[in-house]
Amino acid sequence: QSAACSGRMELSLMVVPVLALVLALVLDSCWSQSYVLTDGDKLGRVFDGIGGLSGGGATSRLLVNYAEPYRSQILDYLFKPNFGASLHILKVEIGGDAQTTDGTEPSHMHYDNDENYFRGYEWWLMKEAKKRNPNITLIGLPWAFPGWVGRGKNWPYDYPDITAAYVVKWILGAKQYHDLDIQYVGIWNERSYDAKYIKVLRNLLDKVGLSGVGIIAADGDWSIANSMIDDLYLNDSVEVIGAHYPGTITVTEALKTQKKLWSSEDYSSFNDEVGGGCWARILNQNYVNGLMTATISWNLVASYYEDLPFGRDGLMTAEEPWSGNYVVESPIWITAHTTQFSQPGWTYLQTVGHLEHGGSYVALTDGKGNLTVVIETMTHDHSVCIRPPLPPFNVTSQNATFQLKGSFTSIEELQVWRSQFNFKTKKPYFFEKLPPLKVLNGSFTLSLAEDEVYTLTTITTGNKGSYPDPPPSAPFPKVYKDNFDVLNPPFSEAPDFADQTGVFEYYVNLTDPGPHLFTLRQVVTQRPITWATDADQTISVIGDHQWQDLTVSCDIFMENIQTGGVFVAARVDKGGGSVRSARGVFFWVFADGSYRVTNDLAGQTVLAEGLSGTQAFGWYTLTLTVQGQYASGLLNGFPLWRNAVVLTPKNGWAAIGTHSFELAQFDNFSVIAE
């Protein structure tokens, strides 16, 4: 019984019996609004699942560096059935060597004559997900492309045959080298879709035996629906219309196509309790309002430096591999309310909708007698997502009676799981198992408060998995060294380095089998095709963004005669889509025998410059020390410049990088922070 109704009921007991009878009739609707759940007439759309997105970009970068058992625990919370989020879908970036939000992910084809299906960590992640849930749906989407795909243009679709072949090779490589079956591939649509390319891709997929791989288009907005209505060939080529951040709303044209409608990228919100409320609301209302049968969270796990853009915008947080600390955030348990009690292939009932006093409910069935009902009563201010703007609405406490009809009349008991956000007390309870609810005469009544999520289900396998608390949070180590001497590295990237432009990979330097046999090499030699703002220089950051006074040292090797240039840096303040405007202290040496010290990555603000005697194809040791307002640099252990005045920024990461998209090597990296 809601608080609002209980006060008026007390009043009714104080009046004469006749008035009490009248008031009782008036209060009946307040006491409990009735909703029918039936499969008697016809059902709604088929449920395709709830998922998470790794990439777009480099959002799982730090996850791979966790030690066991913590890395496996994180994966269990994400993918293990009946444990945590129990995700149905994993969507990954097809790396394109480009900045795509929080970093770059390596391509399987850096160059047109190059193929390598072991770069990056998305292969590993898909296998780990599949290991836990063999039925998980796998999706690939390229957010960017190596520059060679565009033949000199920053656009991937002028040569659709080349682009389609590039994508199809990734799908074939997933199967050949990792035994992974990719079920869907998305179309890059940050600016516009290309109908001709979609048709070419469909033809090529069919030609090489991948007719079962569906195309999601245009992985942006709903605009492709208009073209699909007018173009039957295009319509036949597309299996799913996918929209990003649709605000739970679809459009008439998309419905007319009769295609599956997905929110193929959504959420993107800070994963505190309001973020959990956002996720609860859209998981229900994407179907109630927009008939979207799948919702995919960007991102899967916030496993990147928090000071990069969109810090902690994942279903959970795992950003400290050096400490082992991770946090199972509220969106994990909000996801479980749906994923643990319904599976892809279940069907929504036609009888879904909004509650009388705010909130929503959905119901799904497996067609074999099982029923799952998910109810959310999230208030406006406690369910705001990062985008789009949320129109005002009201939610108040209410009682709701659900009447089971059709084949559900035989149900006598429902399992109950509840999450209460409790914003006032700041003592939330997530995914609690309550006593089973008896169904009497085919109906049951719930007293719903604000900011709650309920699951009522015939499924009895639900479980709130747990592990012992991980180690406490700790800052990045103040003393850090890496000589990159790894004979068979499990991943192509060195631990904790977060590439922001360019790709830095482990490399075996067979031309110099001495002390620099194993190095880290920047391998991107052409500006990639991207919607984001890659820098004109390459850069990989590492460490603690709060570092102020520190010494960074690294051996460097330039491979471009005359035009080559490399740097080490401290106090780098920006990354991600803002990397072009990154400031800090950058110590450069060039193959033409000069050096420069700049206050920015772009090299516009020069603090010092002169001759260094450096050349290509020789190893040099650069050492940069920044203390207070002064910076100094050593070349091979000898002072090259000193006391450059640095007023801003006050703090930031350490970094390495190159002057352009060029080959260069790095070895014996170290940082000492005070």
C-alpha cells in the first residue's frame, strides 16, 4: 500500500459508515491499478538480448593486465550465466589503428599486404565470453579503418570492394584462428551510411559462405529505414536496424520495414546509482516505447584510465590492474533482472506498457509455460542518461495488480527479485531475492515505491554471484619499469600503455639482436580513416594522471631518415578525442640532429630547442625530469637542456610517441614519480 493512499484510508475510517463506503469506492483505483498479462491473442516481438560493447574505443584496454584470479572474476560478473550480468551479447570493435573515443585498437591489417589475427585483446575477450556462455551472440563493428582502405581519402566507402574485403577477412580470421562465429557485423555510421557498400558487403558475405552473418545498419540513427523502404535490395541486405542512443523511441519508417530494431549502442553514462537508474529505465522502455528487442551498453567494462573521456561509463569498473581492485557497480545487477530470467529467442507479450503512476513493465515468455515480468519505477532525476535529453515525467508510489491470462493462469507461484536504489538513505540494495509470491486466482499485487526494479518469474535459477572483496584501490606505482623483453607476449600491447594515436606493439628487432632485441614499436605509417580527432603525432600514455613531479626515461630508435622524430613526455593532460589539444612537457629529438621541448603535443609552444646530434637507426636514451615549474632533459645521461619553465599543466600522465605516423622503437622505459 502506497503512503499516499494509506493516509486517505485512515481518514476514511474516521467518517460515518456511508461516507466510508463512498470513499472506499473512490480509493479503489488508488489502492491498486490492474494490468493484464496474457499470451492468449498474439505475442509481441522476439527478444534478442542484452549486451555490452568492448571498443569504440579501447575501453577494455586495462582489463587484460589484471592478474588472476581477479581478471577471471571480472569476466564472470560480466558473462557467466546466473552469476552477474549474464550478458547475451558481446559487441567488439574491429580495430582500425585509430582513436575512437578512449584510445586506439590495432587493425588485423595495418597495411594492404599485412594480415595478423592475434593483435589486440578483442579476440581474447570473445573467447573468454564464449567460454562462459557458449550461446553468446558476437558482433563486430569497425569504428575506423587503416588509411590504405580509403586510398588517400578519409572515407572508407569510395572503394566498397576493398572495405568489404577488409571486414570479411576479419570475420573469416575470427573463425580460422580462434574458432569464433561472428553472428552480426555493423556498418560504420558516424557520418552517414553507404547503401552501395552495404550491398557489396552482403554479396561478399554470401559468396564466401557467410550468409548466416547478419548486417546491422546503420549503427547510428534510424535514417536508413527510409532508403530500405524504397530499395528492396538494400532492405534484403539488412537484418537489423540499429540505432545509437535512441532515447527509447523509434520511428514509423523503421517499424514499416518489419526488421529487427535494436538499440545497438546505448547507456554511455557514469556508473553510479543514477547510471544504474538510466540503465533500468531504458532496458524496459526501449521495448515499451520503441519495440527494440536488444540493447547494448557502451561500454562493457570501464577498463581504461578514468581521466580519459567518459570515465567509468561501463557496466562495472576495472581500471586498476596494478592493484587488482575492481568494483561491481549497480548496472551489473540491473542487467541481471532481465538477463538471468529470459534468453534470446523468448518473446515479449503484447501486454507490456507504462504503469499508471509512472514506470514501466515488460513481460516475456519462452512459449513453454515460463513467464518473466520486469518492472521499473525509476524517477526522472534518478534515471538520466548522458544522452539524449530526458523529457520530464512523474513517478509516484503505487500498487499494481497483475492478472495472468492465457496459458499463465496455471502459474501458482513466482520467484521475486528486487533492487531498491534508496536515494534518500543512500543505502541501496541490489538484486535481492525475496520470498516467492503466491498467485491467487490468477493475480498478484505489488506495492511499488519510487526507484525500484522488480523481477517476477517462473525461472528458479537466478543467483547473485559473489567473490571475496578484491584488493583495495591503490594509485599507479610511483616507480615503474618495462624493458619489453617478452618472448611470446600474450597480447600485442605492453601492459598499462594506452595508445591514443598510433599503435605501439611488441616487436622482435632481428636487425639488432643485442640489448635491444625486444622492443616496443609504433607501427602506423599512414593517417587512419576516423570520425574522431586523431593527433598528427602518435602517442601512448601511461601512469597516474595526478602525477606532478616525475622523471621519465626511455631508449628510442628512429627509423625515418631526416624526417624522423620521437619524444618522451610528462604531465600529459588529455587523451581520447581531445588528444590533439594535449598539453604537457614533451622532449623531442629528431633524425636531423635537433631537439625541441614543447608545452603541447602539436609542438606549437616551444620551451627550448637546439642541436642534439641524433640520427635515424641509432639508439639514444632520453630522460625528462619535471619538478615544480622547471624541466630538464638528458641525452644518453648527459645534460642537453635544463630549467625550461613549465607553468601548466600541473599534472598528467607520462607518455612516449612519434612526430608523425612513422616507424620508431622504444626500449627500457621507466618512470619515477615523487
